Amino acid sequence: MTAAGPPEPSVLGSRLDESAAPVRSSSRALAQAGLIVSGAFLVSRVLGWVRVVVIVNGGVPGADLDAFFAAFRLPDLVFQLVAAGAL
């Protein structure tokens, strides 16, 4: 008696390739990834603008508001260099 093992590669032939799920081309996948990053960048910028509008209209005194904006300068600069520079 012989042990049943996996079929010989010659028996499978090209059927294995036909039954596999279709693979997206690398250029299409790259374009989709670029759109996702661009969309996330846009959403981030809009939410940042909403944050500024809410804080400015929230009645925060002038000195505290200046301190808030000064604290966010460096993180915003790093974000612009990394995210916007990548686009």
C-alpha cells in the first residue's frame, strides 16, 4: 500500500494558477495606497482646522491661546515635513 500524499506537480499543472485569487497589479495597489494616504492627510488637515476654529471661538484668553498655538508649532512642523513631504 502506498501512502496518499500531495499530488505530483505535473498533475496540478496550470490548474493551481487558475484557481488562485486574482492578484492586483503593483501599480494599481500603489495608486490605491497613495489615495488612502492623501485622503488621510486631507481629513487630518480639515480636523486640525476645526480644532483651531473651536478653540479660538471657545473664549480662551489671549495669553493661554498664544501658549497653545506655540506648543503646537513643532508637532505641526514635523507633520508637514513627514506627511506633506511624502506626497
